[in-house]
Amino acid sequence: MNQEQIEAGFDEVRRERTIRAHLDDVLDAAFWRRLNPALTISEDPFARPRRRMQVDAAVVDRARRQLLAEGYMQTPPLVVDEEIEHLREGIARLTAAGFPSGMGCVYDEFYRAFQGLDELFAPLLGAGYEMALHGAWTFCIPPGDPALGRSGTVAPHRDTGPDTAVVERKLPDTLSVWIPLTDVTTLDSCLYIVPAPADPDYYAVDRRAVRCDQIRFQDIRALPAPAGAVLAWTPRLIHWGSRSSAFASGPRIAASAYVQRRDAPRWKPSIIDFTSPVPFERRLQWIEATYGVPGIFARH
């Protein structure tokens, strides 16, 4: 184990200790409201109307073709408004206070970031597509981050969830959606992917582990993106976040979640539609599940 790995481990221990030391606050929605007064926590984040994002037909057509041909898609900035600015600032504030970046999922504005994208996703996933809370997360990757901690980026992987539609060369039933809240360059821990044609296991019937020895460096593709763009990929796509450079202009902040077809099998019990209440306690439940530390929010 090298020094960077040791320091990353200590960072994770410090975050867990911060949660446990402030557990009464963490379990109190009023605490999070005080920490970020510009953000909200209600029973139903979708109750307030949100502006429907206008998406050019050419953007949707390109997204469809790119998903079928390469397993991912990327749009120009679509999610750009005051709510997103407040969410970005709020995530930075809570990480500065020592909490895992994923605690940004306590706020209504996180869920609302994925609302209003019907013109993009309905043609791809069908009307009434839904959102999965399992795996939802907000990221705040500081300059120089080594990409070793639980709260940050991870090694090349495929996402969870079966998707037989991909194997059948159809549009996917499930998409991982990633929305950068800051401009992301190759210095800022941007996403990297292996396009479907360059992955010999992409269309395998069984979900296979990533075989790095089967990937040509020339096939790896960086995905820098402006704030408010929408990136999405199938569960089969190999992807990861790079370590950030010490010369990055600031932290890379982003929000991610799954969306899926309404008529597809529910692969997780956390599926909701965009009219569902999401109580504060349920948000904590899925943050804990994604963070990977069972019982971290439990009182002893």
C-alpha cells in the first residue's frame, strides 16, 4: 500500500467519524437546511413545477444513434438554472464540512435535476420512464484527488442491473445518467469510457468483469463536458472517473442516478416515478446503501 492509498483510507475514516460524531444532526432534516439555506428538503421534491427542458430533435437523434452504436450519449448543456447553481454550492459546502459528497442527495434539488428531461429520455426509454434511488450520488472531486476514496471516482467498471435489450442490439431499458454541475475538462476528473465496439464483452449474454488486458489504450475515450450537459450510458459500458490534476481549476461536482423504462423489470426496490414523494428518511436509506457502510446512520 502506497502513501496515497493510506491517505485516502484516512480520508474515508474521517468522513465516517464526522457522520458518527454528528449523528443527531445528520438524522435531522433541519440540520441540512441550516447548512444550505438556499436548498430545500420536503416530502415531495417533484411537487413544485419545474421547467421542461427544450431539447433539439437533432440532439435526441444523435443520442439514439450513439447509444445503439457506442453504448453512451452526451448532450450540450440542458440542465442550467438557479437550482443547479444552488445544488453545486451546497455540495461544495457539505464536503467542506467533512461529510461524504453523496449527502447532497438529501436535498430536493438533487431529484429535481433529473426532472423535466422528457424531451430527451421519453424517445429513448418511453413515456413515464422512472428513476432509481439505489446508486444515486453527488460527487465533489477536489484538484489532485488520487481517485482512491469511496466517496470519489472508482476504477473501470460496468454498472449494476441486467439489460437484455442491449444484448439484443436494442435501445437500453436502463441508463446511468451523469450531470456535471461544473465545467469538466480532462484535468478535472472527467469520465472515460470504452466504446461498445472496442469491448469484446459488451454484448455478452452474461455480465462480465472488466478485462483490462482486452482494452487498447487507443480506444479509451475521454468525455469532457460543460456544466449542465447530460451524459448517459448503458449498464454494459466500461467507464470510470480519472484522478484529477493538481492543476485543475477547482472541484469537479456532479450528480448521478439511474433512469429506466416503466415497462422493464424493476431490478431495484428503489424505483420511483417523477410524481412520487421521497421522504427524508428514505433518502438517508439509499445514501447509506450507495455509500457502502451499512448501519452508518444507525443510533447505537
